[in-house]
Amino acid sequence: MNQFFPYAGSSNKYARLIAEMIRREGFETYAEPMVGSGAVFFSLAPQSAFICDLEWLHTNLYRCTKDDVEPLIHELDGIPPVKEWFLEVQKNIYEIGDRWVVAAAWYALLILCYNGVVLKKDGLPYLTWGDRYLSWTRRLPTYKQRLRVVNNMLRGVEIYSGDYKICPQADIAFFDPPWIGSKEDYGTDFEHTGLAEYLRTYHGKWILTVNDCDAARVFYTPIAEWSIELEPFYSVSPVKKGRFKRKELLMTNFTPKMFGG
């Protein structure tokens, strides 16, 4: 399994590489403090881990899937394959009381939009819509099966909701912050200086991916022992029309055994 749901900014494109790097290092504890769709986590499939995310909608979905997946699956059965329903739920997602209803609605929204949540408007998630809702009923059994797989993979996992600093430190951790200069794309003005300071004194090994730019090298190169330029990939920006080839850096505070360390 490669990721829980489609999501903008996902590390799915490099997840297998990063997971293999982590396996070769060996570890007892693993952490993913910015888990998002969990691309690296699910590729690695650790028996125990700490995961965390600032977006409560994500962590609620993870917790419901872990705690009792069957009520979540039951709620999915009641979702009508009508675009108007999804658009209405998107506007009212934070007002729903029952956390399993919220989790089911959020899971459906993430699956049915093109790129996951790309930004927020007036504090609400903004999704890029296509026609995937037309296949909702046909693909529902697949979505249910995925939830059951995730439920099994989360059994030894502790889930935290909030800033990356509340996630317990581990032998090795993967950090995937919003890209520098991505506020227009994702609606997030992330403090990279704060993350760099946090990583400077991290007690375990860490791996970081971030867009390749001058600012990234200023923030992170002084605290990294090793880095590599990853192959460019095509990414769609909701602000800039069209597809763009973008570069990404992978940095660590150790020399990976996979690369001769």
C-alpha cells in the first residue's frame, strides 16, 4: 500500500526510496510528524510508530479508522453519489458533530477531488473537482477494503493531532513540510526557520524533503550531513495554470547506508 488517500504535496512519488533508506538504517521507533496521506509510513509499514498532523480532519480520519473501522464503513454506505451533496458537506464539514460521520465525509472528499486539499478559503477546505463522484458506488467496495487494510496497519501506532513538536521523537523520523513559497498553492505560511531549529537538536536520525530553492539551502543545508537532488516531477498548481516540472531536495542528518554511509 502506498498512501491512505490522494493529497496535494504527497511524498508518494519518493515514498519507496525513503522507506528503503529507513529500512536499511534499522530502527526501533519511527515517527512521521507531518503524516498527511502517510505515503512513506504505508510504504514502510512499521509495526509501531508515532504519527502526527496539524490538520484535525486528517487525524480524526486516522483515529476513527484505527479505533473502530466498521462504523466508518457504515457511514460510507450512506453517502449518495451526488456532487451537490459533496459540495454541501465540504462547506459544513467542521459543523458535523459525530466524528465517524466527519471521517467518512472527509475520506470521500479526499478521494473524489483531483489533488486533495490544495488550499483553504475562509478557513474551509477547497477541493478541485472532477467527475470521480460518478464512480463512487462502483468503487465503494475498494475504498472499504482499503480502510480495513489501514485499520490493521495502524494497530501499533500512536496518533497525535497538532504541531509536529508534540509528536514524540524517535530513532528515525521523516519530515515533509509544505514547500517554501507554497502559501498560494496550499494556503499555509509555514515557519521553516522553526523546523530547522527543531531538527538541529533532534535526538534521532531525520529525513527531510523540501522543494529545491535558495531558501531551502539556506535553512537546511547548515544542519544536514547529507543531501541529494531528487528527479524532477510534474506537479499541478491550483494558482499557476498547467503542469510544471519541479525539483525537490532530500536531506538527512546522517549519511544513509543505502548511499555508502
